[in-house]
Amino acid sequence: MPLLDFDGITKEYGDLIAVNDCSFEVFDGEFVSILGPSGSGKSTMLRMISGFESPTEGIIKLEAEDMTDVPPFERETNMVFQDLALFPHLTVAENIEYGLKNKEDLPPDEREAKIEEMLEMVQLGGYADRNPKELSGGEQQRVALVRALVNEPAMVLFDEPLASLDRQLRQHMQVELQRIQDKTDTTFLYVTHDQEVAMATSDRMILLRDGEIEQIGSARELYEDPASQFVANFIGDVNTIPATVRDVSDSALDLTTHAGDLDVSLSPDMIYDGAAVSAGDLVNVCVRPHNVTLATEKSSAEFSLRGEVKNRIYKGNDVRYMIDTPVGNLTVDSDTAAFDIDDTVHATWSRADGHIFASEDTDGTVTEDNQPTLSVEQ
Amino acid sequence: MSSSQLSNSGALSTQLHRFAEYVRGRRRRSLALIIGAPVLALLTFFVLPLLSMLWLSLHTETGASGEFTLANYQQLIASTTYLEILKTTLVLTVETTVIVTVVGYVLAYGIVRLSTRTNLLLLLVILPFWTNYIIRMYAWINILQPDGALSSILMSLGLLAEPTGFLYNRAAVLVGFVYVWLPLAVLPFYASLNNLDEDLIEAAMDLGSGPIKTFLTVTLPLTKGGIIAGITLVAIPTFGSFITPVLLGGTNVTMIGVVIERQFNEAFNWPLGSALGMVVTAFVILMLALSTKLGADLLGTEGEAQ
């Protein structure tokens, strides 16, 4: 049974649909991220789970209990706010104690011991009597986290609390979050627009777009098997090459370009959301920079493009090449530095690494002039 | 060559130093001018009169012939009349302050909650300031007098049999005070409530506090500064007020401000009037000291124990 059942939720603000018929589940002990660009409805989802907003339609269940109309102060969730919202008139210890005081069954000395233990866990022992304002950004983050955790909620909700930190501190806090989650065995639901944070920390990610769920899966699934062009673009870098469907059969999809046919045998259900494509539709061929192989000779791989090296950037482990091809610039991450600027190379990738998505602007008719100029060597 | 350069640079640095001194001196002079003028005005128009009032309150009469005496203050303490007046003044001040604070805070809270982009509601609260204080008091006389608006309304509702006046009692004075000071108190209340971070309220609720507990543990302590400011703004002028009790209280409600006026203009007992005036000054100083102390705790950088 899921810990959280977010079932068929729609949230409307007047004419604006912030969340549109979304359903997902979160299981006990998971670290789940809700990821999406700003305005995609992720914060609204979190606010509905915490009880600060109520859904227009749908049911939210926590531990199998209907929470849809339960006020925030009676929910077994605790939130780490975006700007932390530490009480400025209370000390660190008093901030942490605030939620515990609302649980009547705990005597004061046990409360104190618990606060001390929690502060030790996040390396803030001895900070109990400080004012939150005296603490650094990272220390404040940890106080806010402990203030939520100490109540032993069914689930801790995070509203992008790391967004304000610099990169190094953010990476440190990511590791901290995972360590603390392991140690306390609490379920974390983390909202962010930062794919790096989400990928680094989460067991599963829920990717939102315009109030709808685009894909749910592990970081690896979303990266290697994106459900749509949007997912491919949002998670990591991707090369996008436009093409036109020439013919569709049960087992193969023939793509045509200005230069010639591109014969790839993909089952049509690999197209985004299974929508049938028919001859004449515009599609995009997407490939990750690190899935492209560079060679001096043409290979037998399904996809192959000839181009010239325009630029190369050393990135430590690998080299990033900018290849000028007849279809535009192709970004390639390679572990070899063997190619120089102006070298002619063959960029190739296998069928499995080439994702094909229906183009989002399919209404454009293809003419000889605006036809994608993908030059594929056969 | 090098030594001449050195001496040159030495001379230059001396010049620069002198220039800096000159600028600093000028700045100090202009600063003295900027601060000096108001300090002088304060000394002339506030500190000197206060000192002369203190002097007068400790002497038998005005001018050089006055002899030192504590009789004026002894008279204040010995006479039950004055103590009674002081008590009336203090009770009315406390009542006014409490009512204005509670009503004003609720009002400010409502305005903060209701106003989205415009501060139209706040503007409406400040609107009475556009009319002169005296005129507003006469308006209340019109409302409360026999045959006045209140009497007429109550009669037409059948709640009163004959025209009745509501003037010249404590209640009328209290109504006048509350009416006059309410907008003044709403402003600091509004400012502090408006500055309150909404996330803190949500954090309190998220951590299990219901609306009442959230208000008592977060909203109230975090708007303490505004509340203290509002209380100070109301209590000080109420304690020394003169026009409102005279116009709405008549001879039935005597506050210390009224007595002081009478000592100066009717009884011509300036020393006693000064002594009474010093009591008001003492109250003002006490209120300011109290509000500064409580306010300082709020602004204090050290975490305060709650």
C-alpha cells in the first residue's frame, strides 16, 4: 500500500489549471522528487499535500486515510520551506521544539534530549541557544530540516530549500539529505526545478509540464528512456534532429530527409505516448552527446552523420566536440581527444540510443524548402 | 634624485593630509550646523520650558520673589481631589489604550488579510485625519447631544421614549478617545502585520499549531514592536489630553489636562499647574522608557528566551 496516494488531482485557480488530473503514489522510505520548470504546478502539488491548498478534484490519501479536507496542523506531514521560515523570535532549540510541544505526550526532558540528539545528527551540537539569524545558510538549512524531522512525520516535504545555496554547498547538502534520509528512514518528497539536485538524490522522479505528469521514473529511466522530447530536453543535454515520416509499418519507421531516406527499425509505440504517426508527420530524432561515437571512417551503425569539427572543449574526463553537420550543430562527448578542429569525422550512434519523438509543431507542412536537411549517409 | 623624490612625495603626503584635515574640519563644521540647529531649537523650545516648569513647580510663585518649596507636590499627594483626578485620568488612559489596541489590531489584521494590491482600506482608516480634530469632536457632540443623531435613531427604533443626551460622561469621553486614536494605532499595527512573513504562519500550522495557537505563538510575538508603538502613540496623548474631556466630558469628567489648564487660566496658580504638568511629563517618560525597553528586546540580536 502506498504511503501517499495522490489520486486524480486537479487544481484550478479561476481559468488557470495549475494541476491537471495528476495521479502518483509514494511508498514508505522513498526519496521522490517532483521536478519541473517554474509554473509547472509542482509547488501547488506540495501545498495540496501539506494542506495549504485543497484540490478542485481528486483525493489525497496519506497512510490510507483521506486527507483531502484535513487542515495542515492535523496532517502527518512536515514541510521544509523554500526560505526555511525559521522563527526569528525563537532560538534554534525552540524552533525545533515548536512542533514537539504540539505533541502533548512528550515530557520536557525527553523533548530536550531529542532536540540535542537531532542537532548532533546534523553536526549542530552546541547551537541550541543560538538565534537562527546567527547561523550560516547551510546551518539554517539543517535546522529547518531537523525542525521537520524531529516530529517523526510520515513524510517530509521540501519546497526547493536548496535553491538559494551556492553550488558547492548545495552538493554537500544533497549528500547530507541522503544520509539523513537513510538514517531516519523517513519518506522524502522533494520539489525542485533543478534536475541536478533531483537526479542526485531521488529514488524516483516525477517530471511535470504545464500541470501534467510527463513521466515518472528513476533518474536513469528518465535519462536513458525519456518519454517525450520535453523529458529528453529537461534531463541532461540532447541533440535534436528534425525529420519527416515517410512510411510506417508494424515493425519499422522510415524517415525521410532532404538528403535521403533514413531507415530505422523502431516499433511505432516508441513514439511519445504511443500516438500513431502516419506518413508525412514531423518527428525529432534525439540523441545524448555521450551516446554519439566519432570515427574517421563510416561505420555500420544505424545513424551516421558526416561533419567537421568546429570546436572542442576539454571537460576533464572527456572532450566535448561541436560538429558541424548538414543538419546543424551536433554536440558530442567523447573520451578521445584524437580529433582536431577542421577534421572531417563520422558521428554515429546506434538505434537504441536514438529516440524518436513526434514533433510538437506537426501542423507545419513539409515543402521542398523547409524540409529538414538531415543528411544521413546510407 | 631619489631623496628629492622622497621629500617631494613627503611634501605631497603632507599636503594631502592637510587637505584631508581641512575637508574633515569642514565636514565637522557643516555637521555641527546640521545637528546644531535642531538641537538649539529643542533646547530653546522644549528643554528650557521644561526646566522652567520644573523650577516653577518647586517654588511659591513666578519670578525672582518665588521661594523654594515642596508644597505644590505635597498638595498633590495630600489632596484626595487630585489623586482622584489622577486615578480617573489613568483609568481612562488604560481603558482607551486597551480598546484601541484590541479593536485597532483586529482592524489592521483584517486590512492586511483583505487588501490585495491596493491599500484602499488603509486609506479609509486614515481618512478622518483629513478633518480637523475639533470639528470631529463637535461632530460627536452633535451625535451624542439630546435630540442628536443617536437619540433620534434610538427613538425611531422605539428603544427610547423621549430625547436623551449621551454627552458629558465617561462613556462619551471614551468614545471620543477611541474614535480619535484608532486610526493612529492602526498604522503601526498594519505595518508590523504586513511585514510578517506569511511562511512563518504556515510553518507554525505545518508544525501542528491551530489558528489560535499560531496567533499566540507566532503572529503576536512577531508583531510586538508594532503593538508597543501603537500603545505608546495612544497612551501618551490620552494621558495629557484636554480638548476631548472638556468637549465630551464637560464638568463631569475631569482629567489632569483639564486641571492644569484651569490652574493656569482660571486659578492662576502656576506653581501647582507646573507640578501637575510634571506628573504628565513623568508619565510620558515612563511610557517611553517602557516601550524602548520592550522594543529593544525585540530588535536585540541575541536570541531571547520565550
